[in-house]
Amino acid sequence: MKVEHLFGKRRIEKDAKEDVGFMLTNKNGSYAFLREKPTSRYEGIFLFDGKNMYRLIESINAINGGAVKKIKNHFYFAEQERENITEKFFMPVHYSSLIYELSNENEISIVLDCKDSYDNDEFGRHYDIFEEKGCIIAKFTKRADGKANSIDGMEQYTLYLAIKPDKMDYKKIGSWIKRDYAFDEKRNSMPYSRYVFEALQLKGKIFVMAMSKDKNGAIKDALGIFKNLEGIKKNEETAFSNAFLQNPSIKKVIQNRKISNEIKMAYASALNSLQSLAIGNANSQICGIFAGLPWFFQFWSRDEAISLKALSKIDYQLAKKIIMGRMRMIQNDGRLPNIYYQGNYKTNADAIGWLFKMALGFCNEAKKNLIVLEQLKAKISSLKNRKIKRKKIIMMLNSISGILNAKEMENKSLVNSYAIAIQQSIKEMMANYAKDGLMYNSNKDTWMDTDFDGNGRKGFCIEIQSLALEMHKAAFHATKKNSFEESEKIIKEKVLEKFWNGNLLKDNLSDSIIRANAFIAHHIYPELLNNDEWERCFEILLQNLWLEFGVSTIDKSNPLFTAKHTGEFAKSYHLGDSWFWINNLAAISLFKINKKKFKEKITKIINASAEEILWKGIIGAHSELSSAESLNSEGCLNQSWSNAMFVEAIDVIANKT
């Protein structure tokens, strides 16, 4: 199967050596993830209702269309060229709907599997197919089966799919089909098979499929999109052009002649995939960044914070809104909830530090804005003091003054909120987690949040100390209070005393295991060591962790090192698997410390990440991780921090080449 990526006038093409798929989202949580044939219960067309994720369509099949010869990534829509027909897939922004178009009239089969994404119960599933208002309606009702619930037959939820075809030529099938899911079996994610419902076959060329928990809402969307089809598609094209083709950050990379076409395309793709995981806009009540799709459809605080800098390049206002909102969610212990909007306020050790590090850039930008605004206000005031008689000019000046005042309040709010929040956070964390001058964390409290054979990293971890140091440094810059500068110095001395042996930073004071977290420590707080010291440290890390395309999460000589990804059996996750966000972050650190000495390793990391983004897994998206033994797309196939850190890595390299 060939894969082609098209970005403006640029295009690259290659034969994919494995089964790949594509993903589209509506920028509001709902998504489509399709391959030639379904290999996972997490593939299909999904509805996000603001809280829960529901699968509705398992697969869409062009009857007698033949095998897929090529998949095309157009960024805002996808295309599949089969032997006998071409399919186009659109998912309009903020509509939980799919536009499915064929190159010529043909029969299609729609297979349904309506369910909560995590609900694998096969009992109590009821479908009803009928016509209403020019649409074909598939109604699904999930009822309790009396096994896990006390009331047998009690309705749990109802889902609707409204299909508006260009012609009402269809027949009901109503057959149950057993589907075996090879991808789920490979990653030890049970169940590996389930029965799905072939609902109907339709004949036509254009099909709009709208999903909702409300029947009238689904019908309204299906009819509205069908009526305004060309206008909606044109709006999608225009929005993509404005956000991507005209984006200064992207243009800077695209126009850099020293960067290969593959890396340029991977950069644009990673940004596009990151934006696809961002939910809401500047006016939304609930907003954030999904940790990943297809199964991490929650707002994980750590993943989101790490992704904010890259998101700001494509949607600055949304990134700023997220930061302001998250600073209001700091818990009584000074930390952030592990997952936002879940009602479970368990916190973690590192998200808060990442948030304040990312927010500092926005805070500094706000301070610059305030200086400019003050200058503009002075000029407007000067003009007002003149004897102006024309009412239109007076009204215009008053209007400008109002805008400037509003912007001033907005920027002051960010600066003040940052100063207040970081002081309160430090105060509470020092009270709750400081021990002997260092920051303590519990088991599974860091980004390495699994525990196999007692490896949950309980105790004192190097990157947690760096995050604490960065927070104290940032607090001093935000408040100018000498106490924060003094505490930074004291903590730094303590960290060096306990963690630094002259050649290597200890990962955790409780063990002697070599892990990759010193790269994070450098990324967060490079002042901890001088460049020569960092260089020695990185050399030792690479000697023990290097995999030819990135780094392992644990020393390869450690008895617990696991070369092959173990899926939902979490042994390999932090005991061998190579995480793309860490690889890309490591490339940044290596580049900053000695880009000449580490050139080969940096190049291999970047090229491997680009290869994975473009030609593996979900095309155009960076997956969570790879087995240590060879470069693969594994774990969650579209992961926010993987996309984000690749973008950061290319930005750093592009600015220096």
C-alpha cells in the first residue's frame, strides 16, 4: 500500500511496509480512525459527548471496491484509492459527523458497533433502523442484562446515527458478524473479538453520517451538512490554509533548505495531529488536550502541560485559555489533578512544574504586551487632549481606548494569576512533599506511572527536583522576592550533593538504575550542571540506553529490560519501551549541549520519529512509543506529547541551521 502526504504544493509518497490507517477529528473530541480492514475495537467512527466516548460505526465498506492501493493525507481530509473506486472522508469541525464521498455511485455496507468505548459487554444491545425526515436512522439502545446491574432490562444509554445519502436506495441487513481484532490481541487488550452488527447496505455517491445522543440533533446535523456540503468543505479548506499554510512557524521550517522534505512534512503533520487532539476554543467552557487517541481521550494534566508550547504555535489563544484555567485547578497539596474534569482529585508529582514552565513563556509575553499597551494608551491620550471636534474621530479613539483597556486587563490578569498561583503552589508542595530539602514523590507519581517488580520510582527523582528548581526560579522572576532566589540556590546545592557523582546524575536516590530522566532534568533546568558536565552525563546515558533510533527507558543490561512491547500487560512500558516524547526531548538536549559530537544520534532520532509519523501506525500522527528491539508504532497511536515534542525538536534545530 502506498501512502501520500499533501501539504499545499508539497507532496511525498512511499510504500508503507505495514498496515496503516488514518485519523480525522472534529476538533471537539469525536473522531474517525479507519484502516483497510478493522483490527481493533478502538477503530471506527466515535462520538464524544463532552464526557464519554462512544463508538457507533465499526466500518464502512465499499462493496466490490477492491483493495486499498493508496492512502492520501490531505491534513483536513483523507482519501483512499481502491482498485475500483476512490473514497474521500471529511469530519467537519465541531460536527460529530462524517462526510463520505465516492468517485462514482456504488453500494456500501455499514457495520455498527454502538458502545461506550470502554464497555465490552455484548449483552443488552438493541438496534432499530427506520426512516425519518429524509434520513435513515439507526437507533441503538443499551440495556442492562441483569448480570452487572440489579435491574434487568434497564436502559443505560441511547445513541443515534442519522444517514443522509444523495439517494434513498438501501436495504436492511441486520446480521451479526464475529470480528477478530489482531491489533488488540497483539497488545494484550482483551477482548480480542466481538460480534458487530451489519446494519444496512446503501447505494449512492455522497453520504453524510451524523452522530448524537439526541435523535433530532443527529437529523438536524445530517440535513444541514448535506444542504451546505460544498460550503462546509470550502470552509475546512480555508481554515486549514489560514492555520497551517500561512502559519509563520510552519513556513519557517518548510522554507528551510537544510531540512529534508520528509522532516518538513512530519513537522506539519505532528502539529496537525496535536491540534486534532485539542478540544474547544477560546470561548469554550471545557477545553484541553486529549492525551491521545484512540483510547486516552481524557485531559491528563502532565501530557497536556508538556504539549502546550507546541499547541501555542497553531492556536495561541486556546493554549493561553488552558493555562489560565489550569492555574485555577491547583489542589490543596499544591499540585494538579492527574486527570481534569474526572471528579477524582488524585495528583501527580510533575504536571504542576511543567505547567508553570510552559506558562512562563505566556507570562513573559504578557509583560511585553503591557509595555506596548502602555505606549499605545499614552498616544491615544495625547490625541484625546487635542481639540478634536469630529464626533467620528472621538468615537473611534474611545473605541480604541476600550480595546486597549480590555487587552491590558487580560494581560495583567495572566501576570498576576501566575505570580499568585506559583507562590501558593510552592508553599503547599513544600509543606506536603519536601523532605530533607528535596521533593518526595510516591509510587507511580511521575510520568513513569507503572510499577513492575517494585519499580514505581517512589522516593526522590531527578526530574522532580529539576521541576522544583525551575518553579523557584520562575517564582523569583514573577515576584522579585529574594526568598525564592535563595531557596533555589539551597535546593540546587542539595540536589548536586545527593544526585551528582561527577559523571552521572542519579535517577532515583532509592536505586542505582540508569534511566532516561536526566534528559528531562536538563530540558527543565539546564542550570543544574555546566555544559561539560551535561556532556559527560549524556555520554554515559547513551552508552547504556541507546537503541539506534532512540533511547530505552531503562539500562539495556538491567535484568528487567524488556525488548518487546507488552501492551496492556505493563511490564515493558518503563522497562525497555522507547517513548517518542523522550526521544525527541533527548534530541533537543543533545543538540543544545554539543550538536557536533552528538550529531549522529540526533539525526537518527529525528529521522526515526519522522518515519514513524509519516509511514507507520496512523499516518501523519506520532504514536506513544516503540518496542526497544525495532522501530514500530505502538501504544496509543496518536499521542499529544509525542507530536508536541517532535515539533519542539524541529523548532530548535531549524532555529540553529
